[in-house]
Amino acid sequence: MRRARPQAHAAHKRALKRATLRDCAHRCVYCGVCLHSEIATLDHVFPIAKGGMHTPGNVVAACGPCNRRKGDMLPHEFFHRYPGAGLNFLAYARVVHRSLKRGARRAVSLAMAA
């Protein structure tokens, strides 16, 4: 039998989502579309499935289609495949960890050069 999650967990998740939306200028960091809290999803830039953490420096706001398109790809794989998403990421993901931004910049430049 499953236990009910405490209300504090739900309140923490809502607060994280609000803060992430604010930090990303209420836009999807991959396509740039305006997001409202009802349709926004939280995406882990470095996926949890591949060892990423659930910390503010690794969580960004994304629309559902972009979040599904990224799946559990690593940032450099996704930005190499979709360089436009990498450019938007550099513009809108303001509080992401610097190493993730450096990797995005590198992947976008390599994809543009090819």
C-alpha cells in the first residue's frame, strides 16, 4: 500500500517550479515559447537517469514537447542534434550551472560548424 506524500513535499515542488519559471523568464529554455505554470514541466538538464541531481542548478523550465524530445539525452547530445534549442538554452537558462552552459556553447558551435 502506498503512503500519502506529506503536504510539505507538494508545497516544496510548487515553490521549485515557480522559482524555476521565474529564473527562466517564464519561457521554455529549448524552444522559447511562453510558459504558464499549468503547462510548464521541470526538466533536468543532466538527466537523473544518467547521474544528474535534483538541484536548482540542474533544473530548468521546459514545455512538454521539448521535455519529451530531450528525454534522457545528455545536454551535448541534445544540443548537437538541435542547435536551435542550444541557442535558446544559452539565452533563457540563467541560473543553470556554468559547466552545463559551457558544454551547451561547445555543442552548439560544433553543430553549427558541421
